[in-house]
Amino acid sequence: MKKALILIFLVSSVLFSQNKKSIDSINSIYTQGLNIPEDSILQLYKDNAENARKISYEKGIAGAYSKLSLAYSYQGIYDKSTQYGLEAVKLYEKLGLNDQVAYRYAEMGYSMKYSNMEKAQAYMQKGKSVAEAKKLDSVLKDIYNNYGVLKEIQKQLDSALYFYNKGLKIKKEQNDSIGIPYSISNLAGVYGLQKKYGKAKEYFNQSLQTRLKMEDSIGVAENYTQIGEVFMAEEKYDEAIQYIKKSLPISVEKEYRNLTQYNYKTLSDIFKNQNKADSALFYFEKYLAVKDSIHNTEIQKKIAELSIEFETEKKEKELAERELEIKQKNTLLYGSLGLAFLLGLLGYLFYNQQKLKNRQLKKESELKTALAKIETQNRLQEQRLRISRDLHDNIGAQLTFIISSIDNLKYGLKGATLKTKEKLSSISAFTSQTIYELRDTIWAMNKESITFEDLQARITNFINKASNASNNVEFTFYVSENIPANYMFTSVVGMNIYRIIQEAVNNALKYADSSSIYVEISEERDNFFIEISDDGKGFNITETEQGNGLNNMKKRAREIDGILEIVSKKNIGSSVILKISIKPTRP
């Protein structure tokens, strides 16, 4: 009630005075904590932007655009969020407000964390670079925290903890009462993923109590959901349902659609684990309805178009300013020469104009070529996304249904023989492995290029799974320190490297009877070397018939212009060595 009265007072102030102070006051309101409908929040900042425009107050316009971008992101309307965010960045850059430029880039990246991780990281890193270069701690505290969220989503938990603690340290130094509970909640989330459930609940409750005092309704909803997740991980389903249902009405009322979607999906999963099919289906249908309203192809396409339009406009503006500066210098030079050099000056001007014209024509041609290339890439990407969605939604769902059906069949066949149950378990395990393979394929299809960091994370995840499944085999994965994380592979090259490693490790587990498996990636003289070796029983290469696995590895190596060598000695072990002679391009 108190915040509503403050809001009415500020709106009245704008209507009667329209001065900079009242505009800045509205822009400084803590949006997430306002207990008023989202439509009212949007109208408030649209009116504030218009009032700032009437008095030509560009900083006020940019501030209102920033708040609109944030409000639209909470509603899951990402095209509008991106549009207002880019407009705010342009105004802040014009005004030379580096702290706001850094903050807006980072906020745009954070809002895209579920819809476009690649773009999210690019914007976030851009904002982080500006803030670090200018030593803007007031902005870095939030950027570090949000960058940690991106790392957590990508399962890079140690990196997430590193950035969360960096942000929390600055917030404590500045006594940031609003930001501290966010950092504490994020740390708690990582502890939960690390299965440190007691510590996770302790941190979440600490954050919750602070937010209840602040009347931060959305923050409270997030904490309820997070505590519910911890109980779910502990398989305390009744307690988990209790907390998720506390969060759900708040997220619905505040139109926080991302959280609403997640709450519905979590409740569906809990009831599924409790074998309550009706409730699970009810909440899953609710989840799909919200998801479809947020993530649709047209919105993603529009966000991409806005980003391209912003970058193109920025480059054209820089080019125009550069050409204008050259022309002004030439004009001053020519004016000082006088009438004695008039004929030479006119000849030079004619020559210079013709040169500029040719340069402009060349750049226009290059721009048309670039736009045509971008359009072709967009069409290819849309096709990839369509195919990957079909694979995920149709084949993925069917495989999941098969696993569920087999599990139900095993439960129902209480009198079945041990051989029958083992056969059903084998089919279930094979289907699960097929799902993992399908996810790997979808992962590669959704990307035009793959960074070495992405590939390394994927290989690490596979080796960890293999290690957990093979207790008697010790795994070692070593990556040379001189390989930059931002090396770029095409999706075809990256996927084939991953498949060759996967096949070599699986062969060692099946046939080598080894106690250790070693995987190494190194770089020498513009070549990558990937070696998978074991200390198993080995085999005679000339006497052993090569099966589909070895032939497939050689075929994949040829497809990426690589060389595959297999070395094996009986009772000593085997090695598979892949050499890629082409050097990956850097971004």
C-alpha cells in the first residue's frame, strides 16, 4: 500500500511539472518489488519516456527504455525487451554513460539466457568488458552475478561459484541490501546442484527472509521455487509441492511467465515421480500453454533481426562520421590554398569525389553480399531448428515413452523370469543411450559453429558418465593449456571429433579389459592431436578384422580432412590418434 501511494505521487509529479528530477525518480523505482499489475508498470514507463521526450531529456528517455526492456523480459516478450534494450544502449552511448551502456548490454544478455545462449553470452561479455575496463564496481556487482547464472545454466558450476562470490563481495562492500539476496540465492542454487542440500536450504531461507522484509514479491516467489527444488532433489515431494504452490500464484499474478512455466513443469515432474498421472498431465498441459506463448519462432526471428539491424546501423553511423571528418579536414586544407591553387584544387576535389564514390559503391556491393549470406545462413538455421525440434518433440518424446512403458512393464511382470527382466533392463538402457545420442545430435544441429570450450565441456560430461558407469576403470582427460577456449569449429568438425572420442572410449570399455583410459587433446604446429589410449590386452591390427566402429571412425576422420592412426600391441594396450591438419578459425 505504501509503495502504491509513492507511485501515485510520482505520477502526479510528472503530469504537473515534467521536470528531470521527477522523471529520474520514476526511472529509479525498483521495478521488481512493485506490487502493481505488469500492464500498469509498462504504461508508467511509456508515459515517463514520452514526458522525457517532450523536454528533450535523452537520459530520461534511455532510463525509461531500460525499465521497459526489463519489464517485458519478465513477461517473456523478448522481441519488445530487445527492441527497448537496444534503443537504450544507443542513447547511453551517445551520452557517454559507460556504466549504463555496460549495464544494458549485460541485462539484454541475461534476458536471453533461455532463448538464445550464444547471443546471451555475447551481450553479457560485452557489458562485462566495458565495466571492467572502466572499473565500474556499481555495475560489475550485478554483471558478475548474472554471468554466474549463465555459467550455472551451462553446468559450469565452479565458474558459477567464482562469479557469484565476486559479485557478492562487491555488494557487501557497498551494503547493497537489494542485490545481496540475489547472490545468496544463486550460491544456494549451486550448492543444491552439488547435492549439498542442507547448505542450499540454509542460504535460500536466508535470502527469503530478507526479501519478505523488502516486500520483493518476485524475489520471494523465486526463493519458494528454489527451496521446493531442493526438497524435490531430496525426494521429499510433499514439502516440494508445498513450496512450489506458494510460488505459483505470485508468479501468475506478477505475470512472471518464465517462473510460471518452470513452476508448472516442476509440479508435473513431481506428480510423475509420485505416479499421479492425472495431476502430472494437468500441470504439463499448463506448462506447454505458457511455453508456447513465450517461445515461438516469430519472436526469435524478430530478436535476431533487431540485433542485426542495431549492429548494421551502428557500423553505418561510424562510417558516416569517419567520412564526414575526412571531408571537413579536406575542406579546411583546400580553403587555405587560395586562388593560386584553384585549378589543382578543383581537379583534386573531382578525383577525391570519384574515389569516394567508387569506395561507396564497393562497400554497397560488399554489404549486399553480406546481407545475402546472412539471409542464406538464417534460412539454413531455421531449417536446422525445425528439424531439431521435430527430433526432440517427436522422436525424443517417443523414446521417453518407451522407457516409461518398459519400467511399468517390469513393475507389472512380477512373476517374470530373471532373464526377461534383464532383457527389459537392457532395452531400457539402450533406449536411454539413444536419447543421449539424439541430444548430442540436436546440440550440434542447433549450432553453426562450436567453440573449443563447448566441445571440451561435452567431452568432459561424456567421460564423467563413462567413469560413473565403469567403477573398475580410471579415466584421465588432459587438455593442453596452449589451446584457447575461443577456438571455433564448424558443427560438422566438432561433432565428428566428439563421435570419434566417444567410439574409441566405448571400444576400450567393451573389448580392451583395461584398468585405465587416457584422453588427451593438444596442439602442435597448427595441428590438433587427439589421442585415446588404454592399458588393456591390445590386439594384432593385421590379423584382426576391422568392424563398423573402427571403419566409422576412419570415415569421420576423412570427412573433416583428418588422419586417423590406430596403434595396438598385445598385453600392452591400444591408442587411437586423430590429427586434424586444418587450423580452426578464431571468432
